[in-house]
Amino acid sequence: WWSMWLRRLSSKRLPRENVRPKGLKKHLGAGVFFSLAGFTGMLGYWQVQRKGWKEELISNRRKKLSMEPISIEDVLQSRNEKSFGNENDIEFRQISVEGILNYEKEMYVGPRSPPDHVGQKEAGDRGGYYLITPMHISSTNSEIILVNRGWIPARQKGKSCSEPVTGKTTILTGVLRKAEKKSAFLPTQGDASGKNWLYVDPEAMAKSADCFVDGKETLVLDVLSPATARWPARKQSKDYVTFHTTPQMHTVYSATWFLLAGAIMGLTMKRFYFPAGLTISAVNPPRKSNLNDRER
């Protein structure tokens, strides 16, 4: 009896869910999954483009940062000729400027996390602020530049952090920057006092400090040198070429999306177009029972 039961079991076909769809149902189902595979493939291609863009961005910034510092007079001439934003863009070029810092109009941008070289123990757990100070440029009569002198912890806010003075002026070298891209859901200014800001908005900050020159773009300088003993902590050149998502991570992301697209494509082909698997009965066809089997 057990041999007859095994033959009956072997003659059963595969479950119904393994039967391939046919006709319109087949093509609609395959189209949905092929579209999903195409979408994930496009995400992989997008990551490849992002990787190339970021590598070029890092290369351009390194090239600019490695150049010799230029004078503030050349920068002002470039600004007046409206060369910002094209191939002659001088953002991320190092410049030297001499002038008088107006500490009374000092502003804070934050809260912000500390630069990478500042230890967690020194930074504390309350975050901090970038210290923005207007500087009257010595070689001009009315020109003002906003100077980002570095990062200070929250406990240092309101305390004096003056720069070394040569005669009556201060000489600083740093990196020229543009306005930060602010969020559409947050205001630029932190409060009505004009001292606290959430983003670097050069024109609004210059107007708040009563140093805005009508018709001229306000410049922002991230100071790199001279170095300070402790606070404010200056930015470093490597901070401008370091990103949270590195080009290597974009490679990993693109490979992940491409593998996922390939897997979806393969499973779709197997489900909708590859021939159905052979049944057990096709491999081991049942035999008709006879008297000899029954006697056994």
C-alpha cells in the first residue's frame, strides 16, 4: 500500500501559484516589475553622476585652495565686474585682507556643530556658534567685509575673543565664501536683536550691522590664519573638501541600486517568461499497478 501512495504523490503537479500567467495578465504584471527595475537602475545611474560631480567639485576646490592668496583689491575688482558665478569665480580662493574689526557689531550664526579638529570634550554638548564680525577694509573708504572668525562653544558666547592687532589694523587670510543656502521653512534671522542668525545672509547681516553698501555685494571671508590658541576655532582647508557622503559611498550606493535592478529583472523573467519547471510526474511517470505489485 505504501508504494501505491508514493506513486500517487509523485503524480501530483506543482502548486497552482507556480503556474505562469498568460495573456494580458502576464504582460501587465511583467510591465510593472520591469518598470520597477528600470527605476532602480536610474537611481544607480544617478549615483554614478553624483560621484562624478562630487569628484570634480573636490578637484576644483583643491585647485583653488592650493593657489597663492590674492589681495582684497583684486577681489573687489572682480566683484565690481560681476564675475561671480562663472568660470572666473573666485569663491574658495584664499585672500588676504587688512582692516579694522568692529566687535560691537559682532553676530552669531548657529547653533552649529564644531569643526572636525575640535574634540568633543572641548566642544561640550551644547553645540556652538560661528562668530561673524564686520571688518572695515583699510585700502578703501567705505568697503565692508563680513569675517567668519571661527567657531566657539555655547558657553563662550558673549565673551571677548579679539584678534591680534598690528598698529590699528588686523591682517587676516581666509577663504572667500558666498551666502549659505537657507531652508525654505526657517527664517534667516534668529531673533529681533540682529545678533543671532540661523544662516549666513551677507546682505541682511550687513544691513543689521549698519554697514551695508548699496549696490555692492557684501563679501564673506572664512578666516584660516593667523591661528588662535583656542577660541574661536578656525576652519581648516580640508573642511572644504570633506563631505558627509564621499565619492566612495556614491560608488557603493550605485552598485546597490544596479544589483537590485538586476535581481528584479531576473526574478521577473523567471516568473513571467521562463518555461514552467518540470513536474515530478514528468521525471518519474507513474506506473500502472498490476497484480504482481498488489501481491508484493
